[in-house]
Amino acid sequence: MRKIVLCLVTLLFLGACAPAMPRDQVAQVLRDNPQLVFDALKRDKAQLVDVLNAAVQERDSQDRLDSIAQGLANPLKPELAAGRPFWGAADAPVTIVEYSDFLCGYCAQGASTMQELLRRRSGQVRLYFKHFPVRPGSLEPAVMFEALAMQDQAVAWKFGELAFANQQALADGSGKGVAALLTSAAAGAKIDQVRLKKDMESPAMRARIEADVAEAKRFGVEGTPTFVVNGVLVRGALSIGEFEELLGLVMPKK
């Protein structure tokens, strides 16, 4: 840690007096007079904090670029089964697979960002929604989403949107929240309730959710939300600006 601080303080000196003294001379002065380091820390703590923050941001940005480069070189290949609901253009050049949990607050943020991204990048992005339900009570809405999608994908997406917006209602574990959201999402749509119940209780439906979780774990997913963007693994609810930047890197070149 002390070595890092010395390096950062050297940068402070260089930023302040670079025209007057070459880098190697500044380094020698600091080696010969270490007390200068502590004097600088006392005089300008705010600037040191700014330098530290900038260094951390630069490191994180470089780590992300390295991760993207590795992902492009060895892209992940999520299963995109026929009939699985997706949002966006079928022939979009960028495919995003989102592993999410309806009771995760950060997932709600990530879902909102995806909506905005799809609006901004209409025709360029398609989104597949997959499940990583690790919180108590999050399996039932996941199953409901998939069962609804088998009848009407628009209703399923509406249900998902309402689920993220009403997480407290889902978290009570009574099942009443899921039923209420279903009523709202299916308003005006023709949903066969008998078939819906049958599909939700089907072993095949549970197997689909379990396959999502297994695939996510195989890719190294440990938390939600996590995204696979044209094969590149992205962890966390990034900002819309960060996703825009990422698309610029993964978009196929014409």
C-alpha cells in the first residue's frame, strides 16, 4: 500500500511541477526526502483522494476492456431454444441474454436499463430473459413468466415488468402478489387459466428454470443480474452509458 501511495504522490508532484523537473529527478528527490510525501499528504488530501479515485476507475475500465477482449476471443454460447421469449428484432446483430431474479433490486434496475437500451437501439438488439432465482419466493414468478410466454409473450413481458415494479408484494410468500400481477398483466388478453395452471405445474417448466440456473453457473455466474452480450459476460447492473459503450465494442463490423 505504501508503494502505491508513493507512486500516486509522485504523480501529484509531476502534475504540479512537471515543466520544472524531469520525472526521474522528482523520483530521486522523493527517495532522498521521504518526509515530502507525508507533507504533501497533509497539505492536499482532497487531491490525493481524486487521484486514488481516478486510478481505481482507470483500473476498473481496463479490467472491463480486458474482460470484453477475452469474451470476444472465446464467446459464450447460451442456448436459445425455439419458442423461448425474446424482446426486440429477430435478426438483430446483438443478442443479450439476461440472467435475473424477480426479487433482486439490482435486477429491477437492470431490467429498466434493458428497456431503455432496446428503445434506443431498436432493430439492433434482441433480449432473451433467463432465470437465476436464488431468493426465497422468486421461483414462482419465474415459472409464471415462462408459462405465460407459452400463450402470449406480450403478457409475459408485461408480467415481468410489473413483478420488478412490485417486488415487495411478491416477497410476502403468500402467492397473492403473483396472482394480482397476473390479473393486471393479462387484462384484455385471452389467457387460458386451466392451461396456465397445468403449464406452471409441469415438470418440463421447472426443468427449464433449472437449465437456466445450470447454464448460468457453467458460465461462472454468481449473482444477479448478469448478462451475456454477443458472448461476452457482463456482471452487474451497468448504466445505460456503459451498455452503449459495450455495444460499440461487440457490434459486428460491416
